[in-house]
Amino acid sequence: MNRYRSHHNAELRKSDIGAQATLAGWVDVRRDHGGVIFIDLRDREGLTQVVFRPEENAELARQAHHLRTEDVIQVSGRVAPRIAGTENPKLATGDIELLPSSLTILNRAENLPFHLDDEVKNEDLELTYRYYDLRRPRLARNLRLRHRVTQAAREYLDAQGFVEIETPILSKSTPEGARDFLVPSRLAPGKFYALPQAPQQYKQLLMVAGVEKYFQIAKCFRDEDLRADRQPEFTQIDIEASFVRPEEIYALTEGMLAAVFKAARGIDVPTPFPRMTYREAVDTFGSDKPDRRFGMQLVDLADVFRGSEFKMFRGALDSGGVVKAMNAKGFAGITIGQVDELTAMAKQYGAKGLAFIKVENGEWKSPIVKFFTDAEKQALASKLSIEEGDCIFFAADRWEIATEVLGRIRLRIAEIQQLTASSDVLDFLWVTEFPLMQFDAAEDKWNAVHHPFTRPKADDLPLLEEKRYGEVRAEAYDVVLNGVEIGGGSIRIHEPELQAKLFSAYGVDEQQQQAMFGHMLRAFRLGAPPHGGIALGLDRLVMLICGELSIREVMAFPKNNRGMDLMSQSPAPAERRQLRDLRLRLAADERAQSESKSPPER
RNA sequence: GGAGCCUUAGCUCAAUUGGUUAGAGCGCCGCCCUGUCACGGCGGAGGUUGCGGGUUCGAGCCCCGUAGGCUCCGCCA
């Protein structure tokens, strides 16, 4: 037998005592007593203690003195019981230890850039040495959990008759949506591929192809600014099916998520998930992806202030707006700094200011209370269940602004009060009946909220004809987990006439339609079945399953805030020759910049 | 494009109101240590306080600029 190891490092037990074993792995830690030396040998499965005793093998002990953390070694020897009283219950292998008769140093580790057992906050450094950082048990566990998730999703979808089909990475730029990554074509000089923002068009064309049930664990690319939960390349579990109604997509998604959580966490997720319309979600939580793990719901106060003397509230109502409030329980101790922060937040989202009432020592403390009548106060107290120690926040504005302001403040207060910090609740929710279109004031045109292939609700087709675009609801839905949108989809348009009508509504004229979406419109004329689907953000989903706050923690090689891979130093300048092949020339000033930009020192 | 926070030893951090030679833990090097499991003990090396400028008798600390990082807004059909 000529193998590197006979067992992994979480395998040996009492029952192996007396046996010969060969182990391999990394030196996790050396405890050198001058005489006896202990090594914790680590591999991906766990730790085994290796003991070098000078009286048993002086030469090996001498070598073991020089072992350092993260050296890669192989040891062979006898499995022995630990001396009574020195067993380590924290280790699966804590009852035994290996007494080696041979030691091979497979590779030395030089000085380490950081310690794996520390919580390093210098993410820059961790990303530079990502291959080393990934040895951390937490990250290693995350990668393996991610594998469990994709594996469970594949098995589930396969069992439901879905076929995994790969779609092109070199594809075509789409005018709507996010900025595309472009790839210059050598064979067609001056022309560009785009990396897909999603396999949207391809999966619809697969429905026209008669596939009926498609899925893909698909890499997607969007050239936009990054966030903790946004990377330029990310992965979707992409699903499309023919002859389906939303109900079938809901049931399929619920079944898949239940299978995933069972496989990854051993949790039984109750299905079906509750549902809420977009309107209701924004009305009561100020968000289209409500976090319902805590209350603090928005309450409508139109009834209370319809005839009020208080000009701020009355004015908002008279001009078609709303007055809404929410009760932050036990938040009367709000600090001046927090008031300033929340007020700044309110202004950032378009409010003129932020009115609030603190309830302290039985007294309502606020500059606006003096404008309220007793009846108004009573109505407030009852509608908002106001008690000692509460803090009430008000917004009086257009519906969109008032709900968003209170929704954002609600989340910030929950953060300050740590309302979800220790929660292990998994609150799944469908948000339905999204608006189809949204007016973009900057562009002075209507855009698709979801994407231009989204089907309007049949009931709202007359509204579309009347060009009351803002009121048309879409056959679109999002699945939300604990206030995070983990997926979204819709039933699509399969009729060329309706699709063309919607393109026109989005400001895409006939000529552009042919140039950009001609293949879609032609496909729809060759017998396109009704179809619809959903896409789930795999990275976000795994992030939530792993209890992480950033998707970088569940990706093997993520990019930093500026979209750079610090490890490989990409993106990097192109060789002159590569540019020549592509018939590309850099503008002079950018060339100078690109050449002078050397990698950061390290 | 904008806002906030951050940048001191290889790593994590400290340094009173602007005041002597910028400290500690871990890591590293050397010596000691035979049952530890974050082993322990003694000693040592290691710093252009991100960079540039200013104020001051004196700046890690105050001011201006700049670079980088993170979070957020815009953006993300």
C-alpha cells in the first residue's frame, strides 16, 4: 500500500487503539515541552493529536521541535490511548493520540500573513491570501454547505422532471437593466459580446423549444457598484417552466427551499409560505421585502387627522398623501445622536423632517403634541397601543415617500435595538402583485419594474390600454426570507402582439425592437407556450443559511468593494498584442493611467 | 457621482488636554521546559504612526489635501 494516509484526522477512535495508522495534514499548533511535543494535525475533517516522545524516538522528536504552524506533514505510527485524565472531550479523536515512528515533511510553511484563529478584520489581507484564509473552519464549512445547497436543489429539481441546460456566457447586450460587461470579438472586429445579467431570454427560448421544465445553476454578471450582498459575478438557481400558473411556481419553489434547508441545516421549513401583496407589504412594513420577525408596523392615521388643525398632517392628506406612524416599543431613551441620524435618514429618502413623540414618566414629549386635540391623542394612543417608554415616529407625505422613510427607519431601529440579533426564526414570505411599470423621472419614461417580458395581470389589461401605466399590476412575485429578497420571478408574455405593445410602452420603438429583441418576437410567432419561472440568488440564500452577513463569506474567491480580485490582481492591463488582435485602442489619457497603476504594495 | 467610519510592529489593538525613548498580546528568532490541548518561563529582533503639506517650541493626536479599505445612498430590468 502506498497512500498518503490511511485515515483522516477525525476518524480514529478508542477501537483503533493498537492499530497502525498514517495521517497527513497541516500542523494546526505545536505544543513543545522541550521533552514531549504535541502536534495537532489538521485536515478538512478535523484534528488528531500526534505525540513525539524523545525516549521513544529521539531523532523524530528532534525533527518535531522544528515543525511550525501550517507545515504539511505525514506521520505513521501506532494509535495509542491518551494517558488517563488527559483525554480531550472537545475533539472527536480526543481519546486517542498517534505515536509516530516516521515523520515526513511534505512542505514547509513560511511566516504566515495572519493567524487563522483570530477574527481578522483586515478583509483586504484575507482576500489577498484567500487560498490560506479558506483554511478557516468557518469558511471551509460555508463552502461545503454551499455544495449541500446546490446538490439538494439539483436533486429536487431533477426529481420534479427539470432538465439542467447550460446557456451561453458569451451573449448579447440588453438595453434595459444593469450595465453589461462587454467582451470584444476578435473575429468580428468592433463588435462585442455581453456577459449575461441572467439567462432570461435563453430560458424563455428553451420554453419555445419545448423543454417545458428547465433549470440551471447559472453564473450571472452585472457591472454595477458592489455591496456586502452584491458581487459583479454571482450565481442564480434559474428555473423556467411551461404551462404553469404562479401557484405551481410557488409550490415548486417552496418544495425546493424546504429540501435545501433540510439538507443544509436539518430544518423542516413549513410550507406553503404566507403571501402578501406588494401594496400590503409597503403599507404595513414600508418595504417590498418586509422583515416580519419584529412588529413595529406602520399604522395609517388618515382617519385621525382628516380634519386636524395640525397643518403638516392635514396638508399631506389634503394633497392626496398619507399620514403614517409606527411605535418603537421601549425606544423613548433615544439619544440626540440617534434622533439626528434618523432625521438625516428621513431627509435622504425625501421627507422634510421626522416628527416623533417620546413617552416618558407618563408624559408625551414632543414639539408637535401641542397641535393635537384630546380626541386625536386618544385615537393615537389606541391605534398605536402607546405605553410608557414608547417612541412614536410620524411621516406625512406622498405614499411612496412616507412608507419608504418609515420602512427604513423601522429597520434601523430594529438594528439599534437588536431585535433580530438572537433570532433563529426563518420567516419565508411571498410578495405578490408587484407593479408592472415604474416611471423614471430622470429618463422621462416608464420602465419595467421586473423586466420587459413580465406579464401584466389579466384583470389590469384594460388599464394598460388606457395608459394608466402606474396602476397595472404584474404577474410577478418575490420570495423573501427574513427581510432579504432571495428570489423573484414572473409569468412571461408569450404573445408577440402583447410583447410588442409592452416594448412600445417602455419606449422601445419598432426598429429597436427588431434590432434588440427580434429573435424573441420571431420565436413567439412560432408557437410559444405560456410559461413562467423564477430565479433565486444562490449566494444570498447560502449566506442566510450560513448565518453570514456578506456573500463574500460564501464565495470561494470573491472580489473586493471595487470589483478587484486582490489575490490575482485582476482586472489587469492588457498586452499591446491582445489589444491589436481585438482592434482596440485605449484613449491616450486612459492608457497612461492604466500603465502607471501598479499593483498595491504588499 | 455622494455620505459616514477606518488606516499605529507581520496580525489584533493601546497611547490621558498636543509633551520624555510610540506600548501590549499573538506571531517571529534564541535559550529553558516530559502530558499539553490558545502549554508554560526567560531574553531578543521588529515602527518613515498610509502618503504629502500646514499650524506649533513640540503632532500618532489639530487643520488641509491625497491614496487605500469597509458600510451605505445613487446604481443593481
